[in-house]
Amino acid sequence: MFAFLLFFQNTALADEITEKKSLFWTPLASFIIPGLGQAIDGESSRSLLFAGYGFAGISLYVDFNDKYEKGLPDPEVSADRVQDYKVYGLAAQAMYMHAGFLSAYDTFSSRVKAYQAEGKYQFYPKDQSMEDLLKAPFHFNYLKRPTTWIPFFLGILGGYYTVNSSDVPEHTVRANDLAVSTYVSYEAGTGEEAFFRGYLHPILYEETNGSWVANAGQAVVFGFAHGPKAYPQLAMGYYLGWLAEKNQFELGEGIFVHAWWDFFVLAGELIRQRSLAQPLYVQFPSFVLRF
């Protein structure tokens, strides 16, 4: 992950593309196959980075899932170790999705410049780099804003409620659960905001001339990507879309809110599930993971 950050620190912006190319289909394909858009646009080094990052996630997920399935009937494998495999598998799948989210955003943000030269997408920031997005969860100066600290502390309350939503009197807190919560939340905050508010939302905003329909549309897609009854996520998606529009599509504040909200809630859920020793159930965009 640190190598991934370091790469973007040295290549903050993709090469400018002057020819108008698809802003929807190729970035969408890049989400499914990380690095595809960069390969099409002739950015081989970035293509290999995204593809390698996504492939690593898939490979790790297959490995941990295999260990989990073998560990279930094996009495020599402790319940905690089986839970570890589930948690690590969650992080591995998040790695693949992170590569896809960022690859889609990177493709869109480099291609949109050609449209801006013709007067379109003038609301979209011209200097928002990948580095800005990846560093945003660590910019605690956002907590000076009510639009940040209110959902931040609501996230703390949500995590507390999650931990204490069962009758188990004691809870087990393990360092690896907190580490995975940090990692997955970071990937969700940066990746989902890049994809939903940095790629999908701007397209809808341009096509609807800034109508409220754009925010509602991306919020619906964001919400139901989490599952069939993901109404809290739909509401959060609308709020984060409103925040993006308020900030002229500068995504930093939304990334900070999203990443920390997910951390508190996900950490609470992993702690609760570890204590209950029941099957882990985690909803994640575009996938519903059941182990």
C-alpha cells in the first residue's frame, strides 16, 4: 500500500488527453478490469500498477477463502483463526475493488480535460490529483467544519451502538481486526468517493445541467450497490453527493467523512462478531460478502 501511495506521489496527474474519448464506458470497464482504461490510453506504467494491485487482491482473496473453507471442519484450527481468514479475505477483496474504483476515476479525470477545453465540465476541478484523494483521510483540519465533525461523531456513536447491539457482556478487541478495519475503511473512503462522487456524479451533473437528479441518481446507485435494503447507505450517498457539490467537486472532505465513518462502524461490527463467534456478514459496494 505504501508503494502504491509513493507511486502517485511522484505521478500525481495522468498525462493530458486532448482527444475526446468515452467518459462512461471505458472508466466503467476499468472498474471491472483495473488498468484497462490506462492501457487503452497508452499509459502503460499506470495500467500495470492498477492491474497488479487488483490481481494481488484477487489472489489474496482466493488464498484466504481457501484457508477459511479448509479451517471450518478442521478441529485443530481455532475459531479465532477461522475468523482471521474471514477478516483477511474482506481486506483482500477490498483491495481489488479499490484498484477498480481508482482506475475508473483516473481514466475519467484524465479524459475529461479534453471536454473541459470545449467548455464542458467547467464545474469539475482541474487540479485534483490522485495524491490529493489518497491523503485526504489524514487531513484532520476538516474536523473544523460542522459538515465533517457532525457525521464524524455520529460514526463514533454508530460504532459504539454496533458493538453493544448484542447481549454478550464482554467483547474481544484484536489488533488485526482494527488493522483490517483501518485498511478497508481507507480503501472504501478513497475508492468509493473517487468512483461515485468523482466519476459517476459529475457525468450525471453535466448531463442534467446541475439538477438535483444528478445527486439523487448517484445516491441510488451507491445505496443499492450495498444491498437490496441499504437505505442508510442511500442517505449517506446523498449527503456525500451534496457535500461534493457544495465543495465544487473537491472530494477531500467527503473522503475524510466516509473513511472515518466506515472505520468506526466496521471496527464495531468486527469486534461484535468476534465476540459472538457467529458468521461474519459485511455489506460492501457491488458485492454482498457472506462467509
